[in-house]
Amino acid sequence: MPSIDLTGKVAVVTGSGRGLGLAYAHALAAHGASVVVNDVDEAVAEAAVKSIAEAGGTAVAEVVPVGTTEAAERLVNRAVAEFGRLDILVTNAGILRDKVLWKMTDEDFDAVITTHLKGTFTCARAAAVRMREQGEGGTLILVGSPAGQRGNFGQTNYAAAKAGIAAMARTWSMELGRANITVNAIVPVAATAMTETIPAFAPYVEALKNGQPFPDFLRKGEGFGTPEDCAALVPFLASEAARGITGQAIGIGGDKVALWSHPQEIRAAYADGGWTPDSLADAFPTSVGAELQSVGIPAPKFPEA
């Protein structure tokens, strides 16, 4: 048994039929947790359960699209009905509807917000109610993204949802602290169906499929690896070893793990009696605005050919 031991713990992982979610479910099961796998596709969910069982783990499937209160309660109730309790929630479910602002429809926006942001809220609320009733603490692991930390072109809906998820992690860490429930956001970077569409990464993802490992400049310099690389963070945060870690945004990918800073003031200026538009125009460029912050996810840095 690995030193991180989750025997007797029960987890719900939303969106865990494939990709990162499946890697999280496998990692939790490998460390002893019983897992409720969730996906919108029954065949995919059952295949995930089968793969976990074949690896020696315990899992059941609950097929439902997250977002509504009803779906959240179904997931929590399934965990309790099958395994008697709930200790760990990983809110991984998500969809993409990428478009620039002037082309994004209400439906594009609402669909992503419903799955990512409202789905995280409803599932976390249902889990928190159950964990508080049990009175033994618990773990909420909310899945964020670099897009939510820095913005990303064409992802108004996704970036907004992921930024909100990081804010909810900070808020809930305060609200649930007395119940000994830790709440953290994780910021994974991995080769998935989504990152495979990024031209800079596509050749390396294709090479990985053919058995070639990612080079060090990707695994270390870019913190880019496989879903399994990211999955290590989940059982750690769910364990007693991480009981003192809450309210944080933690990035992981490849060989890299990192702590994201919380937004904070970096420069300030003062004017006796307050500011006017003219005084701001005079002072801003050489004071507060002397070094404006960058936006967007930095472009990958590849070695020169």
C-alpha cells in the first residue's frame, strides 16, 4: 500500500470518464479510495469503472450531466448509497464553446458557465452538506485552469468560469474551515483532447501516442506532461499529509508543481484629498502604471532548431 493511504475514503469525481478526470479517479482508487465515476456517456463511464476495477480499485458509475442541484444530489446520494459516506469531491466536469466575444452566443456562454461554474457550486454545496453532517471533515478539490488565472483568447466563458472557481476555493476554505473541510483549486496542464489542438503542442502529443516521451524542456520548462502526471496532486490533497493546506491554487504538469499567487495590490500611489481624472492622467504612467501586468497564457518556449 502506498504511504498516502485513502482506504475507507469515498470520492466523487465529476467528468471522470476520460482524460484528466479518469486519471484523477484512477489515482484515488490506487490509493484505496472508493470512487463514483461520473460522465454524460454511459458507455464511457462504465469503461472507466471497468478499468479501475481491473487495476484493483473500487468504483461505480453515475451518468448525469453536472450543473443542476438534482445532478449534484444524485452524485452525493450515490456515494452514500454505495459506500456509506463521502469524503472527497473533485469537480472536474467541463465543456468548451470557444469563440471570440463578438461571436459568442448566449447559449455558448451559458453552457460553459452551467457545467464549469454552476456545476462546481452545486456539487460542492451538496458535498459540503453531507461532509458537515458526517462531522469528520473532508476535501473539496476544484479544477481550475491557466485560462482562469491569466485569461485566454477566445475563451470568455471558460476563463470566467475558471477564475470564479479559484475565487470559490478561497471563499469556501474560510467558510468550511471549522468543519475541517479543506478546499483547494488545482491548475493542471496536460496533453488532452483540448491541448492536442494547440499547434505548438500537437507534434509532441502525436509523438507521445507513438511511445515517445515528452522532452525535458516540455516537462520541466513548460510544466507539460500527461494526465497521470497531474493526477498525483489529487490523492495528496485528499490525504492527511495535506490537512493544513486550504484556500490555495496549485498548478501541476509534467515534472513541475507550483503555487499560484492570489491577486494582490502590487503598486499604489496617493493624492491628498483624493484623485481627479487629470491628476490620474499625470501620475498614473510613472507610478501605478509604470509596469502594467501581462495577460494571456505565455507562449511555449521551444528550443531553437
